[in-house]
Amino acid sequence: MKGECIIGKNIETITNMPFESPRIFQKSESSYALSIKDLPALKEKYLRLVHITAPEAVEHILKSGLQYESQGMISSTARAYSQESGVEYKTSDPRFNQGGMKCIVMDVPEDEYRLHNDIVKSPGVISSKYIVGVVDVQKKEIS
């Protein structure tokens, strides 16, 4: 059964009735993982970006991309990782460490990332075509 995930609510497209959540949902022609274990492997010469946001912002980001113009460059609003094994889907920032927060996960080519991290040349938005997942924020272990 195919459907759309609309900020955590799954609706079957023909009957418009709720159904059990699939591991991956369809939106337009793209697929997004809904859990960390379902994220695709990070490709060579790509960086994995993790942006933590409120659930009500997810749909806009899926549609319009990740806008960071007011922050100047992407590293002000998303963390970048070059190795999949080091990626953290959590934060110690109390604004984003609340229940229900989401991680927008994007795999972006290294060369394009450099442009987004140049405060003079950055275009202010990363296309939604790079989104590979929308996953729950993991709890930060306190040591």
C-alpha cells in the first residue's frame, strides 16, 4: 500500500484512511527513510548533513529545501559528516532536544557543500532533492 507521510501521519492515497507506518514513505518521485537504520549508505565524495527542526517545519523543507539564508552559510544550521560512522542524529542544544523533534538528513556532494559554506557565494538554500531521510532526534547520553 503506497501513501504519503505528512509529518508523522500516514494516509492511504486512495481511501484517505490512516494505515500502519511503512519504513520508507513516498513523496513526489523521491523516497525518504523514516529511521536511521533505513538511511542509504553515504556515497563517496558526499557529505551527510543533519539539520534538527520542529515537526511542523518538515513539510516545508521537503517541498522547498533547507533554507539557511539568514544564517549566512549551511554550517550555521546543519552539521556535516564525511563518514557515516560518525554521524550524530542528536544534540545537546535544549531548543532541539525536546520530544518530537526531527532530523532532516541530506547527502550533498562535497563540491556543492563548499559553495553552501562560503558566506559570500552561498545561494541560501539546499535543494530538497538531496534529502534522504526524516528521522527522529536521538536522545543525547549525559556523561
